[in-house]
Amino acid sequence: MEEMEVKMEPTLHKGRKEPLQEFLRTAIGHFRNGEDATGMEDFLSGMDELKRMVENDWNSQRPNIDMNQLLPATRKLYFFIQNQDITGIADLLEDTLVPLTKEWPERRDDT
């Protein structure tokens, strides 16, 4: 009989911005210290968390995320990734994405 693999999605952080900011800050620190592989892992985890936050926000009755600000930042991020510009990624995360996420109001799970 085949074993069934169950993938558990984290529900603890649904709609909360702290995990995203922590992943991004950690990635920035690793990138700044030349630990690109570890930084990329944290960066990708942060992008997964950002995706969850945007999906939750998009499906909410009162969206809080301003896509007019987020989309240009993600376009620049894509450019830096394509060019393997780790310094550009770190700068964009630190100067644009982290401050942007601080502007988003906290969403409680019952909203």
C-alpha cells in the first residue's frame, strides 16, 4: 500500500505581516553578509508568504494591500532576479518592500 504524503499549509500566519517582514529582514542580512544561498532560501520563503498575504487580501471584503505600489516593486525585483543582481534584490527589499509592508494594516483572522 502506498503511503500518502500530506502537505500541511501553515495557517498560523494567515493575514499577518510579521512572518513576511522577518523572512525579508533575514534574507537581507544573509545577502549583505555574502550568504547568497541562505539569503535566497529566506527570500523565497518571504515570496511565498507575500503570495499568501496578497491572495488573502484579494479575497477579503476590505482589501488593504495597494497593488499600485506593490506591482512596480515586484517588477523591479523580477528584473534583479533575471540579472542575478543580489545587491539589487537586497536594496529593493530593504528600501522598498519592507517599508511598504509596514504600511499595510494588520489583518485579524476574523475579518
